[in-house]
Amino acid sequence: MISKELKEAMVSLRLSGVLPTLDERIEYAMDKKLSIQEFLEVIFYDELERRQAKLLNLKMKKAGVDSNLGSFDFDTKTAYDRDLVKRLMMLSFT
């Protein structure tokens, strides 16, 4: 159980995105016998991924790009490579 003080501190530090999975991550760290540094790496990486995803979604929304391929108009008269568009939408550049 996460203390009220810890929750308030995390919110103040703008780390509240970690809160939904913190109990699960604590349990994982205990099961895997992670060091404090390894545990911090895990939760901060979670927060970094959450922020990057949020930023990407915001940029896509501003650009008018829908991340859902179901709404992509493949019948447009513009010539394009369908497989390339799908890979680009999935961010698979290899």
C-alpha cells in the first residue's frame, strides 16, 4: 500500500503516471530481488514511456494523423505503397 505522503509527493513532482502500476512494480522488484537502483530504473522507465506516448499522441493529434489504420483512406487517388503506409503507421522502419 502506497502512503498518502508518497502519493502527494509524486503528484507534486509530476510523477503521478507511475502510481497506477507502482504496487505491481514493487511486488515485481521484491520477487526479482532488484536493487534500489534497478527498481528506480524500472519505474522511471515506465514514466518515460508514458510521457513519450502521451507526447506522440499529442503530436499526431495536432498533425491530424489518426493512429487507427481502420480510418485510413486506402481508396485515395494518390499513389502509395500500402505495405509501406502500414509499416509507417506502426513505426516499423526496418
